[in-house]
Amino acid sequence: MTTRTWLITGVSSGFGHALTTQLLERGDTVIGTVRNLDKVADLAEKYPGTFRPEILDVTDTTAVRETVDTAFAASRVDVIVSNAGYGLFGAAEEISDADVDHIIATNLTGSITLIRAALPHLRAQGGGRIIQMSTYGGQVAFPGNSMYHATKWGIEGFAESVAQEVAPFNIGVTIVEPGGARTEFRYGSARVADPIDAYDGNPAHAFQAMLDPANGLAPGDPQRMAAAIIESVDVTSAPLRMMLGSQALDSTLGVLRKRIDDFETQRELAASTDFPPGQ
């Protein structure tokens, strides 16, 4: 089994923690970023030679670049995992300007900065792999999730474009789209906007039932999902997208089929806006 060095953002919980634990158990090296070192003290103690925790707030673009440069200066880094992020729930009208700025800075700008900072190093070493954590919500939109979807649809477009740019340099890019999983994303770290009474009973507040474990737990197993992500790095060529979770796949396929059907009805309209042939 090939051992690798991974740089993963947001390893204190969720998929980042699951990935890190499995990688360290199999002998890989992980440079893992956190905002609080206490949350990974157990890993640092257990794996002193292969776990290198770094304090990082991905909204600090200068710090993101410095962290990436330091990691590559110390050794080859084979895989970059852009994982740090969070969910923000509430109607668009309920979300404050500060909420908007922070989730964009974290989920979108932070991921973009990380990938851009890594590219020159990956090119110089002759290749590597980039894994961008997204969600099936990067393809499907639900009420009450507008800003979260905005960041994930945005990062998916960025990553898909970059994948085509860097393929000639032996750099693979994979967008991971998990469905609902039993992580702190849903049951701990989710942020909820201040409610407006007018939205009581509105579809924008349907998320409230989802966030309550009493209504049933998410079907996704974070450990199985993490294992699948790790296994994907051995696949050549890199899969552009990985959908994890049967419910997520079924929902996404349904939405995409409807979208295609809707576009098919617009052939005459689309053609009517072209210059006539020969002009």
C-alpha cells in the first residue's frame, strides 16, 4: 500500500476527522488544520510522527497561503483535501449581511484560496490530487439553504473548471458530494439565522425537523464515506465527482432529469435568438 502525505482543512470533526483517523491508522502522514489544537490533542499524542496539526482559520487568506507553503517546504504533499466549511440555515431574508460574508469567506473563498495556493507546488512536484468536499446540495437546492447552496454551487463550478486546466500537469481533481451523514455538520456545527415570524410554517423552515435527531438520524455513515474518499485517490484518472449516499444519488438524478426535460422544451426558444443562417 502506497503511503502518502495529506493536507486536510478542518480535521477536528466530521469528515475531516474521519479521514484523518483512518489515514493515520494506515500509516499515512496528515497535516491537519484546526482552529483549536485541543480538539485534536488525542491524535497528536497518538501519532506524534505522522500527524502535524496546524492552527488555521480558512477565512484568513494570507494564513491559508502560508500554511500551504510551509507544508510543501517540509515535504512532498500528495493530496489536498479542502474540507473546512459549515451549514447555514434560514430563509434568505433572515440571513444577515455578516452571515453572508462569513459563509462565503469560509466555504467558497477559503476553498478557492487553498486550491490556488497548492497548484504551483503540485505542478512543481509533477502532480498530485485535490479533493474538494461539497455536497449533493451542490447539484440540488432546498428552501432554507440558499447561502449554503450558493457556496457549494460556486465551488463546484470552480473545481470543475480547474480540473480541466490542471489535468495536463498530472493533477487530478475530485468533487465529493455526500448526502446526509451523522456528523457535527448536521447535529452540532450548523448555524441558524435569526427567525422572522412571517416564515413560520414556510418551507424555508423545514430544516428544523432535519436538525432534530429525534426525527430520525441521517443515513450516511461518515466512516464508510471517508473510506471511499481515501480509496478514490488510487483510481486513475481521478473521478470528477463522487456521490456518496443512495438518497443523495436518487434525489440528484431526479433533479437533473427534470432539468434536462425542462431544457428540451426550450429548443425552439433557444434557436430563435440566434442570427439566421448565413448572417
